[in-house]
Amino acid sequence: MPMPCLFLLCNLPEISLQPCLNSTWLGLQVAEEEVYTTDGSLDIDGNPALKHRTGGWRACRSILGTEFCQCLAYFGMTINLVTYLTTELHQSNVAAAKNVSTWQATCFLTPLAGAIVADSYWGKYHTMVVGCCIGVAGLLMASLSALLPLLIKNISTLAMASAQEFVLFLGLYMIAFGVGGLRPCLMSFGADQFDAGDPSERNSKGSYFNWYLFTMNCASVISTTAMVWLQDHYGWALGLAIPAMVLAVGLSFLVAATPAYRFQRNRGSPFTRVCQVVVAAVRKFNVAPPADVALLYEVPEDDCSMERVKRIKHTDDLQFFDKAAVVTASDEEAAGDPWRLCSLTQVEELKILVRMLPLWASIAFFYTGTAQVNSMSVEQGMAMDARVGSLRVPPASLATFELLTSMALIPLYDRAFVPAARRLAGREKGIPDLLRIGAGLTMAVLAMAAAALVETKRARAARMGMEKTSIVWQVPQYAVMGVGEMLASAGQLDFFYSQAPPAMKTVCMALGFLAVAAGVYLSSLVLTAVSWATATGGRPGWIPDDLNEGHLDRFFWMMAGLGCLNLVAFTSCAMRYKSRKDC
């Protein structure tokens, strides 16, 4: 090589290659961030999840398919169960209603047990698969109860009824435990398929809860029509076997998409973690938290238990629980005892749950209103003119308007309202979750007011000897409640999931089902209290057997008033609530 060329090569500036190396390194980092999820999720093999191969709507379609089958099977079993108990097992109306109510309440309580198992031991996926298998077995047992008279001959009617009851209720409570493993995990597992660190996937997570509710309502409509028709025309053996086959199809949907799922790590029992904070704080009752929050205990960054786990920043409220993270001399002697010293992240997890409880109570009262619409409005409709043209409309079937309204509005809300609100307000979800829930609570109040006005009109016509009021007047109260259902139910699911600590996602989703159960129990308590308070001294009360002698309108106005008080309480709690993003 000529000397001038060699001289030029040897004297090239050193920085000439450095920008290329730096840009290449940064490009590799960015590429890696784009390839893998940022929320610590794993694939089926336990490796960091790849964005383009796992999660998103490709996985959620199968999850929503499983949810559709689960709801179709559950509602197909529930809707006509009272009829089966009274006609086939010869139970009284009171006994049948009591048995169905007890079983349904159990179905809303078991999701809490399923959530604890999922978050603590098995994980959501395995809990769902086991729950689905138990549910299929329970539905088959229920179908077997209808087949027993064909399989066993020469047995007394009383003995046959007893055998059928045993097999049926064994199957029903197997279904309850199967549903407990499916319901909270399906919601939470579906939301896990969207990366919280990716803005586009974060927006899709809000849509997921809308379409989850849409799927559930579709299944409910089909159950109240097609499934009931099949049971009435083709017998109970086939009518109860079809839900089992439907749920088996849902299980196949769930398992078929396994390679596409994203999985979250389990971090132990959430209730154990909560109890540890409470016990540690009580033990240090006389210890004052330090002024410098940096002195509170936190698990070191290099600890394997905190691998890819986001720490939660300290908040200033509920300072009593901060005592659990104060390091004392006795803690140093008993190093590693979680019942004496808890991490700051663990303390903040408990604070999040405590903050959500007042809001949860207000949401539970919303379901008290929906329970009244589904029960007292039916009794109201039975006292009205059910003829619409040449057709006679069963009063209970008007509840379909609630479902249809919700189903019609969900696509409009998700595809039109949310994008418009996102552009105007600059929020990812369009409007805050708590504002959406509050709007739903408002709709419940308006539905009660509409029912009261209809009852005033109906009762006046009955007392004046006029023609019965048409049942069509009930449509607005059902439609308004459908709007409230679309706003409040999907909103509370999104709220509980987004605000839940990472280690308690499924448990917090189970709070939604506990809210339904609490609302139904409170509804029964309110009815009992009203009957006791108003039916005294020989008076018929507000809700007698003959509504023309009572004042059902006063009951609806009372519920509207209680709903207003609940809305005020909810608004107060919502304004004081400290969101995780604000912490």
C-alpha cells in the first residue's frame, strides 16, 4: 500500500466509528423492547413473551369464545331451573325458589375462592382448565338426573325424586365450583394479554372489557330464548345435556390457543400478604413511621422474588400500615420474618385494597337496583295488560330489552364514543372509569324513577276502573337500566383490574362478583324490611299480593332516593380516591 494511503488510515479520527457503534447498540435495544412485552409476562415455555407471537386479540378471541360458552351453559342451566324443580322433582314454589337462590348466591361467592387459588398456587390458566372440567362434569350430572327415570325402573316415585335431587344438587354445586374457577380468571387472564407498557395495547384492554360484557349479554339472550325452547320441546335430558356440550366446546377454545397466551408470575397468596401487613403493623402499634420514607424497608433490586416486578411508590394516606415497613432492632434479630417486617410494595398493595372498598360498596348497591328491576318489575308487569297487538308478552321476557339495549350500545360506545372522547379529552379510555361507573349509578336511579311513574299510572287506572295499563310502558325502565348496566358493569371491571396490585389481579376481579352477590342479598334484606315496616296493624303494606291494594310506587321512589344517596356517597369517595397513576 502506498505510504500516503497508509498515513491517512493511521490518522483517521477515532470518533468516526463511535456514532455508528452507539446507534447500532441503541437500535438493538429499541428492537428488543419492541419484540418483548414490558410487563414481565411469559410465554407457555416460561420465556419472555414475544409481542408478535403472543397476546393481543389473537389470544382474546379464544378467551371470549370460552366466556360465551360458559355464560351460555350457565344461563341455560339457570333460567329454567325453577321449572325443572317444580315440574320434574315436584318441589313447592317456595322450596324451588329458595334452592335456586341459594345455588346462585354460591355461584357468586365461589369466584373469590377460585381467585385465591389462581393467584396463590395454580395460576389463572390451570385454574380455568380445571374449573371448566369440573363444570362439564357437573352439567353432565344434572343431565343424568333427568335420565334416571328412563334408566331405573320399578322404583317408587318418592325414592326416584330423592335420587334425582341428590344427583342434581351434586351436579349444581360442582357447577358452582367450576364457575368459581372460570369467572374471575377469564376476565383477568384476558386483560393480561395486553401489555400495559404499550399505549396501543393499553387502549385495547379497555375495549376488551366492553366486548366481554357484550359476549355475556349475547349468551344470556340466546339462553333465555333458544335454550328454554329446547328444554320445553325436547325434554330435560337433552335440554340439560346441551349446556354440558357447549361448555366442552368452550374448553376446546381455551386449550387450542394455549401457545398464543401470555402468562404472569405468581407471587404467593394475596390474602397472606395482606394479613402479614396487618399483623406487622399491629405489632408495631407504638412505633412512629419515619419522616423520611426512604428509611422504610423495601426488598433489594437484586432479590429474585422481585424479578421483573414493579415496585409501588409510597403514598401519604393510611400511614398506620407504614408501621409494617419500619425496621426496628427486633426485626434485625428476626431477619426474614414477613410477619414482623413487610416491604413497602406489600404495604402499598394493602392500601390500594382499602381505598377501593368504599367504592366497591357503592357499586354493590347498583346491583341491588338491578335485582329490584328484575323482580319487582316482573310483578308490576303481571298486573298490566300483556297484550301487544295479537301477541301476549310474558312479563319476564321484557328483561330482554335491558340486554338488547346494552348489546346495541356497547359497539357504539367502543367504536364511536371512546375515540371521540379520547380526541377531545386526551385520555386513553375517553372518560375515567369512575366517571363511567357514576353515570351507570345515575341511570339506575332514573330507571327506578321511571318504574315509579309507570306504577303511579297503572295504580290510578286500576283504582278508577279503567282499562289495564299496557305493559309496553315498562320498556323505558328496562332500557335505561340497560344503559346503566353497560356503563357501570364494564366500567367497574376495568377499574378493579387497572387499580389492582399486580399480585392481586384475579382477586380484585372477583370483587365484581362479590358486589353482585352483596347487591342481591341487600335486595332481599330491603324487601324484608319494607314488608315488615309497612304491613303492620292489618294494613296490606306497600307490596301485597294484590298490587292494587298496595303502594309499589312508593317502594320504587324509596329505591330511587336510596340510589341518590348512594350516588352522593360514591361521588364523594371517587373525588377523594387516589388512583395508582396519581400515587
